[in-house]
Amino acid sequence: MICYVLLVFSILVSLMGRGEGATAAYEPTDVFLFNCGAASDNVDENGRNWTVENLKFMPSNSVKDSISLDALYQESGVPQVPYMNARIFRSNFTYSFSVSPGWKFLRLYFYPTRYGSEFYSVNYFFSVTVNNFTLLRNFSAHFTVNASIQESKYLIKEYIIPVNQMLNLTFTPSLNSLAFVNGIEIVSMPDRFYSKGGFENMITNVGSMVESEIDNSTAFETVHRRNIGGRLVSDVRDSGMFRRWFPDDEDEIEGVVVSFPNAKINYTDKTPAYVAPEDVYATSRSMGNLNNDPRLNLQRNMTWYFTVDAGYTYLVRLHFYETMLEVNGTNQRIFSIYLGNQMAKQVMDLFWLSGGTRNPMFLDFRVDVGFANRTKSNIQLDLHPLALTGAWFNDVLLNGLEILKLSNTDGNLAGSPDLTPNPVTQPIKKGKKSHVLVIILILVGSTIGLASFIVVLMLSMRQMKRKKKMKENSVVMFKVLLKQYSYAELKKITKSFSHIVGKGGLIDT
Ligand SMILES: *[C@@H]1O[C@H](CO)[C@@H](O)[C@H](O)[C@H]1NC(C)=O
Ligand SMILES: *[C@@H]1O[C@H](CO)[C@@H](O)[C@H](O)[C@H]1NC(C)=O
Ligand SMILES: *[C@@H]1O[C@H](CO)[C@@H](O)[C@H](O)[C@H]1NC(C)=O
Ligand SMILES: *[C@@H]1O[C@H](CO)[C@@H](O)[C@H](O)[C@H]1NC(C)=O
Ligand SMILES: *[C@@H]1O[C@H](CO)[C@@H](O)[C@H](O)[C@H]1NC(C)=O
Ligand SMILES: *[C@@H]1O[C@H](CO)[C@@H](O)[C@H](O)[C@H]1NC(C)=O
Ligand SMILES: *[C@@H]1O[C@H](CO)[C@@H](O)[C@H](O)[C@H]1NC(C)=O
Ligand SMILES: *[C@@H]1O[C@H](CO)[C@@H](O)[C@H](O)[C@H]1NC(C)=O
Ligand SMILES: *[C@@H]1O[C@H](CO)[C@@H](O)[C@H](O)[C@H]1NC(C)=O
Ligand SMILES: *[C@@H]1O[C@H](CO)[C@@H](O)[C@H](O)[C@H]1NC(C)=O
Ligand SMILES: *[C@@H]1O[C@H](CO)[C@@H](O)[C@H](O)[C@H]1NC(C)=O
């Protein structure tokens, strides 16, 4: 049985793999990928080309201000490229990259370990600035990785920087310290991609409900990017910007996962294919409980908590795509969106807002997270079904989420150092003990020639293992049994495939 599940899954994965070219809808004008301290060009495990640092981007005195060293260890799970060599900085060191004007992704790669005989990352703190923005202040890659709840041994920091012509990236060691970096990546993006607002070209300020744009004196740091209900989407599977989308299992959210992994997403002018890859739109999370007693959902919220630095404003981008064929008109699935306990959008009718057919869409919100007296805080996202007349589908839906920190007025993005465990840092997690009930339904053969169609319905029930930090009144999901989905089609298929039930982290990559 397990073999069968794996077989079906591998077919699925291979089908998804084929879409790669088609989903890479953005062609970046600038792509720099520097393997710092490396002696030769290298290809990473995803087939991307990393080059040695181009001397024209380095200060003329770079030779004496920095050294290249090889890592002494390669812990399991740490890729060779770009992490096995580093450039170590003895004093202030600036790379000057000349790029086209506009916002750029800047990604910094760190693997804190021992390099050569003299450099042990545990001893060193440093700051990083770009043009006039402070990205990291008295930062320890070592303690940040050690404090992360992820088991990853390396760290990727992603920023979005407005650039006129020069991107000057400066590493400044703290007193009696050294600085280091393993890799530097710069990738362009569509014009004002995160600053001019979402789908409707507007950013709603939660609280005041005023709409605004973000001007080019603001830089961003990506703090969360999730493929809700889905699996890890690696850099090369993004829609051309090499973003990484993480599964939301970590948020310990419960509910029902509904996927259309092989559906061709019909991108639109308002939501072009570069906004997010098909993998993101094709999977969603909902409350479930549909045919049992959907009205129970009206008494609940579906709630996520995202750890962030206190004292900053955040851009929250939510991605939506209707993954249930049964929802085929306006006024059927309607819900409210709350951020930080405040109303962000009262009436979310995806079918109506996205233009009446099955279209992807996204919404942008701005949320202020006050200081209180803490350095860390949460952004709470609540989705609540609305029982308007005729809204028979009492459920919510979310497909993807991005949370970006905005630089404050003095150009600072550096929060307090992460010295205690918190979920802010990113990379790849190991499989986690969880009870996932995976039910895979296959419906092959459609009226139109080659079109084949796969529905994956994954019901996941998790033990509530909420961290203490998180507040109590959160989501309580209920048991969802397959039978409750008695839509004619699904039921039929379910019968023939009811033996395809497996458990374990199949969705984890
Ligand atoms: C990497 O570089 C090699 C040779 O320089 C080239 O053939 C290959 O197409 C490049 N790969 C990518 C993904 O750009
Ligand atoms: C290095 O940069 C820091 C911060 O910009 C500055 O305070 C310090 O004077 C610089 N050190 C040198 C040697 O230039
Ligand atoms: C970047 O550095 C170059 C060379 O040092 C300098 O001419 C330029 O003004 C700097 N640009 C910015 C935006 O800081
Ligand atoms: C950086 O800040 C300095 C002083 O605050 C200012 O003169 C300069 O124009 C700023 N540079 C950029 C690129 O904003
Ligand atoms: C940097 O952080 C370390 C460890 O928290 C601390 O000992 C040191 O004083 C800090 N340095 C500065 C300049 O803040
Ligand atoms: C890593 O963190 C653990 C606690 O989470 C601590 O006991 C340990 O000393 C830390 N290791 C280093 C090298 O900082
Ligand atoms: C910001 O926009 C103004 C006006 O369009 C432009 O003059 C300026 O160069 C831009 N600055 C950056 C850093 O892109
Ligand atoms: C919507 O779906 C229902 C069944 O779920 C069906 O009866 C109805 O005809 C569909 N409406 C449209 C406009 O396709
Ligand atoms: C849902 O969340 C909002 C905002 O946090 C809250 O005001 C409301 O009471 C919650 N509703 C339920 C049913 O928990
Ligand atoms: C995409 O649009 C085409 C043409 O309008 C339609 O036939 C198809 O069903 C749509 N696909 C989805 C997944 O909605
Ligand atoms: C932070 O605020 C809480 C209550 O708001 C208070 O109990 C606590 O003592 C404060 N902590 C500090 C360090 O001020």
C-alpha cells in the first residue's frame, strides 16, 4: 500500500517537474551569484551556476582586507556550493555592484562553522549595510543558526533593496571581530513588485484602512514565505525570482489541505505568472468539516501566528486561488481576514474579486507591530467564514503568504539578535513527527485530449503542540473524514481509491 502511495506520489512529482519552464515567467535582467572565497566557478545542487567573485566589484585593497578559507567540516544537509568556502573580512569591506535601477533581491548565504585553523564563527559578530540600509547589526550567524528551531545548519537572509545604480554591500566586523560570508546573490524583479500593492494596485493599511504605496526609500527583509498547504518550493521552481516557499506545517496549523497539483493555473493581467509559481496557487488550506456540520466553522477562526521583530511595519501578501471545483460562483465562499486582531478585509469573495472565473489573486496589507516591551512579537492571521445569505460554503481558504519587514525611517532592518529559539530564521526543516493522513484521489482522462487531471486531497490532523508563546484562543480544527466530502465526483473516486491512505510526511520534501 505504501508503495502504491509512493508510486502515485512520484508520478505526481514528475508531472509537476515538467511545468518548470512554463512557470518561470519572469526573466531577471540581473542575476549575480557569487561563491565567496571560491577558487573556481561551481554548480550547486539545483544546477545554478555560482561564479568566483568578480574583481571589478571588489575594492582594490581587498586582498589584504580579506582572506578566502575552506570550511573544515561539511555537516549533513549542508550543500557543497556555496557553503564550503567563505570570504573572511578583517576590517570594513565593501562590494560595489553596478546593477540596473529598481528593487533587487539581495540574498546572503552563511554557514557558521570553522574555516581554516583561525576562524571559528562562534567568536565573531559583525554588521552588514547596503547603501544606506542596515541589514544586520552585531550579528552572529552562529548563534542565529543555533537558536533557530529549524535543524538547518546554514542560513539564507533575503532582502529587497531599492537601487539606483550601485549596490554597495559593506561588511563591518564588530570590535576585535571578523566577518564572513559564503555567498551573495542579486536578482532583479518586476517593476515595484512588492511596493505598489497587490492585485488592485493598493496596499491596505490595517487599522486605518487607508491605502498607500511604498516609496523607494524603503528596503524590505523577507521574514516568512509560505506555500500554504503545500510543499517546499525551491529557488529554481519559483516563477523566475529564485524565492523559496516553505511549507506551513511548521506553523502547526490544522485543517484540510486541498490541492490541484497538475492544474494549469490561468494567470491574468492582474496576477501574471511571475507573482507566484503554480505550486503555490495549486495547494490551499481550509477548515474542512463540510458535509458534517459546516456551520461549526462559523464559531471558529483559522489562525496562524508568525514570529516577527517588534517595532517594525510589515507587508503581508496573501495569495488565493479556488482549489475546490464545487465553488463555482460568487457569494458562495465568503470570509473575513483579520491581521493582528484587526479587520483587514471584511468580505473576501475570491470568485467575485478575481473576476468571476477561476483566477489566482493576491492582496497586500500593511501591519504595524508595536514594541510593547518585547523584541519579538507575533503577527496573528485569522480567517473567519461569513454566513451571508446564500453563502453555503462556510469555509475559508489560503494558498500562499509572504511577510516582509519594512525598513524604519533611519533605514534600519536589523532586529535584535536571535539568541533564543524562535522560528524567524528559514531554511530547510527535517521531517517532523506528525500525523498526516494523505488521501490521494486520481481522476484521469478528460474530454480534451491530453488533459489529465489529478486531485490530491490531503486531510491532515495534528496534535496541538502549540508553543507557549502563542496565545490560547487559537484554532481548533475538527476531525475531517473523507466521507464528509460527498460531492458526487469526489465520492465516486474515493471509493475506488479508498485504499490509498498513508501516513507520514509525504508532503515534506
Ligand atoms: C552554467 O554554466 C554552464 C557553462 O558555463 C552552462 O553550460 C550552463 O547552461 C549554465 N547553467 C545555467 C543554469 O545557467
Ligand atoms: C567601519 O565602519 C564603521 C561603521 O560604518 C565605522 O564606524 C568605522 O569607523 C569603520 N572603520 C574603518 C576602519 O573605516
Ligand atoms: C557606492 O560606492 C561607489 C564607489 O565607492 C560610490 O561612488 C557610490 O556613490 C556609492 N553608492 C551608494 C549608493 O552608496
Ligand atoms: C545616504 O545617507 C547620506 C547621509 O545621510 C546621504 O547624504 C546620501 O544621499 C544617502 N545616500 C543614498 C543613496 O540614499
Ligand atoms: C555584540 O553582541 C555580543 C553578544 O551578545 C555582545 O557581547 C557585544 O557586546 C555586542 N557588541 C556590540 C557592539 O553591541
Ligand atoms: C546552542 O544552543 C543550545 C541551547 O539551545 C546551547 O545549550 C548550546 O550551548 C549552544 N551552542 C553554542 C555553540 O552556542
Ligand atoms: C527613487 O525614485 C526617484 C524618483 O523616481 C528617483 O529619482 C530616485 O533615483 C529613486 N531612488 C532609488 C534609490 O531608486
Ligand atoms: C456549480 O456547481 C453546482 C454543483 O456543485 C452545479 O449544480 C451548478 O450547475 C454549477 N454552476 C455553474 C455555473 O457551473
Ligand atoms: C476571529 O478573530 C478575530 C480577530 O482576531 C476576533 O476578533 C474574533 O473574535 C475571532 N472569532 C472567533 C469566532 O474566534
Ligand atoms: C483556464 O481557462 C480556460 C479557458 O478559459 C478554461 O477552459 C480552463 O478550464 C481554465 N482552467 C482552470 C484550471 O480554471
Ligand atoms: C513587559 O510588560 C509586562 C506587562 O505588559 C510586564 O509584566 C513586564 O514586567 C514587562 N517587562 C519588562 C522587562 O519591562
